[in-house]
Amino acid sequence: MSLKHAILGFLTYTDLSGYDLKKALDSSIQHFWHADQSQIYRTLRKLKEEGLVNQEIQEREDRLDRKVYTATAEGKAELHQWLTTPHPLGDEHDPFLIQVYFGGMMTKEEFLTIIRAQLAVADEQAAIFQAINEFA
């Protein structure tokens, strides 16, 4: 999972540099999915190697050149596949919250499938807790 898919989600909406991605993450999903700058740059490198993003270097006279990333068709397909697949509950990060955040990229039926899967997991957990409570 992952940061990889969160980055692809943002790059599906607009082209961004690593610095701009960090700002976008911090101003939107940071409270349920935190990433530091080095994680973002490592992930961008991997995404580029996998052909999921393109990189354009924008030359600037007064500062260092800027690397701007764009999701490729393969990257968008990877994101869609991940968004529409139910995921197990995470310990630290919750993939479901990323799926909800980028839910507008799914059809209504795909989104409802993810919601129903999460509800089934919650129902299973509630049954386990109920059984534990009955033994106590």
C-alpha cells in the first residue's frame, strides 16, 4: 500500500513536485497518513522506475531545477485497482481512509463495494468483542 497510492492519487489530480506533494499531504491527509520528505522522494523514485509516474525537469535560473511528476496511464490504472480493492485494517496507517479520500475516482458501485467490505470487517470485529464480553 500505501504512500505510493496516496501519491498517485494526488498526481492524478495535478502535476506536483516532491515539495508540493509534501505540502499537499500535510494539508489534507496528514492526520491519518503521515510521510516525511525523504519517504516521498524515495517513493517518487520507485514510482518513476515502475513507470507509474513521469518526471519533467523544469529549469530555473535563480534556484535549483524543479522536478515535476505526473501520473502515467499505468499509474492511474494501478491507483484505480488499489482503490477498488478492500484492504485489511492497518496498525498505523489505514488504507481505507485513503480510499475514502480519493473515492471520487471510483464509480458509485465501486465505492459502495469498498464501504460494504469495511462494514463487514467492522461487523466481524464487533462479534468478536461481543463474544469476549460475554465470557468476561
